[in-house]
Amino acid sequence: MVGSANEAARGRAVVTCQTPLRLGSHSEPEPDLMLVQARHGGYAQRHPTAEDVLLLIKVAGTSPDYDRLVKMPLYARHGLREAWIIDIEHRQVRFFRKPRAEAYTDITATETPGVAAVEALPGVAIDLGGLLA
């Protein structure tokens, strides 16, 4: 996170790495990274759910099409507010925002990522510059 943005997120969000995301009784994908709402007691007693997720990040080395065509509609269907795919193969970052039904209505991509705001956390941005360099 960028400078004072780290302070802005303190107490409001925590980062998880390859933690199961409970999307239903038969669906628990393990995204690479998630920024989830900070909770008293953390997530020791239960996995995060879609309502807990502020940002989901998927690093796609060899499966960007699968992530884009299968996983993103799954996340949209469950109402995840924002998801990013870091597409290593095509050297770009794809941003998925504003879920509706089984799709995101705001999808953008860039080959030169810079500082990206986390919409669910005003004042918080992540510096992606150099990520694909």
C-alpha cells in the first residue's frame, strides 16, 4: 500500500494469502491475496465470505482465460466488490468492479499499472508500478 494509505487501512482491513473464501456450502476457492474487513477475533473461527472481501487479487501465470471467464463471473455472482487479475502471461493487470448478476460492469486493463485505489477503502491505494517490469 502507498505511504499513508497503509495507516488509512490500519484497523479496517487485513491481508490474507491463499485463504479459503467461503462462497457457499460447496465453493471455497483460495485466491492468491485478499484484502478483507478487519474483524474482532479475526478469521480463526470461520473463513472470510464475499461480504468480508474488500479486494480480491488473483495472480494468473498460466490460466488468465480461466480466471477471467470462470472465476470472475463466480465472484460477481457472489457480489465481490472488486477483483484484480495480475496476468503474467500477457503482462497486464485487469480490474473488475461493480458486480451485477454474473458479470462485472466496470472492467479495465492496463499494461502499465501505477497506483490503484481500493474502492471499498477510501484513502487506500496500492502501488502496482514495477509489478510487470
